[in-house]
Amino acid sequence: MIKIKFCGISHIEDAIVASNYADLIGVVTDPVSPRFVKPEFIDIVKNFVNKPVVNVKVKGKINDIVNESKADYVQIHRVLDMEEIEDILSYNKKFILYVPSSEKYYSYFKTIVNKTNHLILIDSEKKGEKVNLEVSKIWIKEYDKVGIGGGITLNNIEEFLSLNPYWIDISSGIEKYKSKKDHDKMIRIVEKVKEWKSIL
Ligand SMILES: O=C(O)c1ccccc1N[C@@H]1O[C@H](COP(=O)(O)O)[C@@H](O)[C@H]1O
């Protein structure tokens, strides 16, 4: 089955529900996000869940992000420079590396694929915009660890599943309101992913 990351978790009860259904639990610890929580929240969440927890960050030094919590994964949600990509290779840590879904980032995508063995997240170039599905479709075929996020909802999830990504990443599409998750939406999303598997 296509794996699922539920992201933007900022309440313990949401983390517990997410851990019953998702493969990865994302926590955004960057103040740029309305879903921001302090990195310490990750260490608390880890006492309540049995799924890997991802620390999602936009800004900051890689070394600081790696060391600020006990997260199982670090997701750097920005385009890295070559020095930073080399730096990542020196850590015994799992990363999720963001690549914007635009043709102009193809060589960046290839650099990450060729140099690292980490999960890749294709997401829209700008937060809130829809991800480029044509570009994503091609890249998903080129590397087996590619996930896709960016505006996935109960109404459009089939468009994303049809690209056959390794994993999908959903935040705003499973919310009641900004930063609070809707447990019913989470469950219905998982049902859709399971149904999709049975169609294939
Ligand atoms: O979720 C956020 O607030 C956020 C802020 C800054 C960088 C990344 C963020 N979230 C990541 O984006 C994907 C897709 O989100 P959405 O489903 O389109 O709302 C999310 O899963 C996080 O990985």
C-alpha cells in the first residue's frame, strides 16, 4: 500500500490517532508555519506513538535541526545548496528532502537522487499552490523513494494516488481548522488509500 505521512500534528490526541493510521507523523517546528510547535513537543509525542516522527523545518542549520529533538526523520523543507547536500551525507540520520515540482528543479532532483539515499518529497513551489502533477509523474517513475504532497484532500486524492508514489504527505487536507486535525478526515483518507490498493 502507498505509505502515508500525516503532517502538521500539534496536539497529542491528533498524534495518537495519526499513529493508528499513518506510517509517518510530521511535526512542524518552524515558526513560519501556523502549525508550529517547539521541538520539545516531538520528544513528548514519541512517548505516545509507535510510528516514526518527522521534524519538519524550513529554516536553520542542518546540525541544529538534527540535534534539537529525538525525531526519527528530519524534513528540510527548502532547496539546499551543494554544501548542505554534502553535509547531510555526514549524518547517521534519516532525511526527507523537499524538491519543488517544477521542471527547473530537475537537475536538483537528480543531484539528490544520485548523491543520497533519502526520501524525497515533491511539493508545490509555493505553499498553498497545487503541485505540478505532470512533473511529479515523471520523477516518481525515476526514483522509488519519491513521495508527493501539496494540497491533497479527500476530493482530489485519486489524482495523486494514480501517479503511484511511494508515499503521500497530507496536512491541511485533514484539518478541522489550521493546526487541529479532523480525525474523521484522517480515517477517510486512509480508507481511500486502502481502496485504491484493492483496485490495482
Ligand atoms: O504544514 C505546514 O504548515 C508547513 C509549513 C512550512 C513548510 C512545510 C509545511 N508542511 C509540509 O507541506 C506538506 C504538504 O502540506 P499540505 O497538505 O499541502 O497542507 C506537509 O505535509 C508538510 O510536509
